[in-house]
Amino acid sequence: KITFEGSTRANLVDDELIAHLKLRGLVRMSFGLETVNAEMREIIQKKVPMKHYVEANRILNRHGIEAHNSLMIGLPGETRETVRETFAFLREARDVKLANIAITVPYPGTELHRMALSGEHGMKLLSGDFSQYRRYGTAVTEVNGLSPQDLVNLQNEGFLTFYSAPWRWKAMWVKHGFIGVLLLLVRLGRHMAQRWRERQSNGLAAAGHAGSPARPNG
């Protein structure tokens, strides 16, 4: 009558193990997928091949165990293109039903914090205020031209991209219920507001350019 959850490396999951653990009360298993970009995975020393994450999710789904996949954006070496690469994988990986997308936080004392301080792989630490070191809705680093606001916008986009897929709605409802739907709508609103601001900004820039006098030597 006791249930429990755990986390492990995706390559350690197999049918026999999960069947045994389910009988003992396993209800959820978590993996640190983080990113699908091969170069970034090497930087952060993620050595489990991507194929194991897909298979591990498939096995857990088969046994009715919730599979939770953790991802991060803003890792060392991150660019807008690598973020899109991860989002594209999530969009197509139907066996991945649940995912959490966090903004990378360089906690003091970690290798990541050292990288951010030294500017490695395009990272730059912007704040030493630990009260700002949160994973959602804010960022204390920029990386390869991605500002904190860029990372927040991409985080909202990632959740929308992932949970807008109809085959994930049931898993989201089971785990989060009405709160999950509400959070998704909030992120949708923020994403639409950001797109509107970008269009307004681009429109003003275009109008300013059109109204400026031609340069004599231009």
C-alpha cells in the first residue's frame, strides 16, 4: 500500500526491472534528458545515448508508470538553433508524454557556475543575487546572445509546443489536472503578448526606416 517514485539513467530501464518495481509501488520515474544536441551533451557530460530515453519512456508507458523527462534551456553552448533542435525532438517523440523545461541555474559551487563566471561556451553570469536563482520565468545568465528574456520566452514556447500535442493532454490532466491547463493557458497568453510586442517593435522600426532621409552615399 506504499507508493514511491525515483530517478535513474535511462539506459538502466528494462521491462523486468519496471515490472518488479511496479509490484512494489513505483508510480513515477524521472530522467535528466536536458538537451538533444550532441555537442552540448558532451559539454555537460551526458553520456547516455538518446535512443535509451525514447525506449525508457516506451517501457514505462507500457507498464502504466509515469515517465518524467527533465530538460534545461540556456546550458553551455546553447543557441536558438539548439533550443529548436530539442523542441523538434519533443514534438516528434510521441512516447514522451511528460516533460519539464527549466531555465539553467548556475548554482554556486557547481561546474556550471564556474563556466558562467569564466564566460566559457558563450555563458555570462549576470547576477550574484541568489534570490533570483529560479528555474521558471526568470534567468540570471545569458548565453551566445540569448538574453534572460529570450530564455523565458523560449521556455514558454517550449511548454506550449510540447503540451499542445493532443496525445499529451491525457497525461497532463492526470498529473496536473485543472492547474496544468491553467498554466498552459497562462503561458499561451504570455507567448502571444511577446509576439505582439515583437510585431509592434518591428513595425515601428520599419516605419522609422521608411521615413528617414536617404543617405547621400547610401
